[in-house]
Amino acid sequence: MMWWVGGIVVAVVVAVLWYWQIIIAEGAYLGQGVVTLLYDRYAHKYNRIKEFNPEEEMQFLGLPLLYTLDTDFDGIILDVATGTGRLPLAMTSLPHFRGRVVGADHSRRMLAQAHRDLPQTPLVVADALRLPFATGSVGAVTCLEALEFFPDPAAGLREMTRVLKPSGTLLTTNRIGWETKFMPGKTFSANELTLLLRNLGFKNIVIVPWLHIYNQVWATKK
């Protein structure tokens, strides 16, 4: 009888660990290869799962970024962990956007999905911790709903800062909510994040609630 009870306990523990590692953390503690494998696996239905609303994307993502950069911005926005092209699609849908968006992601299948909607947008397979872009080469860097899945989120922020021009703008997200208690080392408090960004040279930092489980983080070096 005891072995039967023990088997149930083991099964419950395994199920909880699986839920934590795969559903909540999306493989973040198991290495970049596992994270990429999961996104490759669900790339074909990712947009259905997320239920993106094009109008809301333009209103709460595209337009705020455009106005922050200035409507005359004609440089490059590098979207790190672009996935299926959420940010590039929001920006290229704006009639007054004059710049270019380059999407970078570690998942080839996510990029393949992005290419279907964005055939003219440059899409690059890249490691977020080793971006294939020159130091100080882009006017803006964005990274949405992905930082917590990096092997080292702080290193990811440093790398995104590296490729920014001296007057560049960073838009990223920081996960909040009950899940963060189970993601040690992957998320930051507002104070921790502000201090980290200030140490990276950002002077103007704004953190605002976004989509219930995230904060949007806007930072500029101006």
C-alpha cells in the first residue's frame, strides 16, 4: 500500500515540476534550446493562442512607440525575440511610420510564421545575448514578453543597450503577477529594473502597467 501512495506523491511532484518548468517558465530554466524547441513546436498556432487584436496593437503599442521616437523617425527598430512579428506588424501598419523594423528571434519556425505576414521585413535568426549588430547601430530596440525567458535577462538588457545609438530608445516588458514568485532570477522589481537601466546609461525611465501580467518599460538615453 505504501508504494502505491509513494507513487502518487511522485507523480504529483513530477506534474507540478512539469507545469512550472514548461507552462509557467516556458523552459527558461532548462536552457535556450528547450525554450526554442517549445516555440518551434507551437509556432503554427501562436497567434491564435495570444489572440492579438490589430487595432489594440496599433493603439497600445505602435502609436506610443512612434510618438516616443518622433513621427520623423526614419531609422531602424530592432525587435528582439520578435516571434511571429507582433511589433513589426504594428509598426508597418502605421501610415506615418518612415523607419524600418528588423526582427530577430532564435526560433526559425516563429520567423517563418512572421514572414507570411511580413514578406518585406528583414528577419534574422539570432541569439538575444549575442546580437549580430554593430555597437551603437540602431535607433530603437524592442523586446516584448520575452525577457524573462532569456538565459540571463540582465545580460540581455546589456546586449540590447550595446546595439543602441547614444540617443536610442529601449522598449521592453517586465513580468509581474503571482507567476514571478516562481521565476527567481528572471524578473525584476521596479526598483531593481530602474537601477539596472540607470547603470546602463538610461536617463529617462518610465514603467507602466500593460496587459495585466506585464509592465511596459520605456527607457531613453536622451
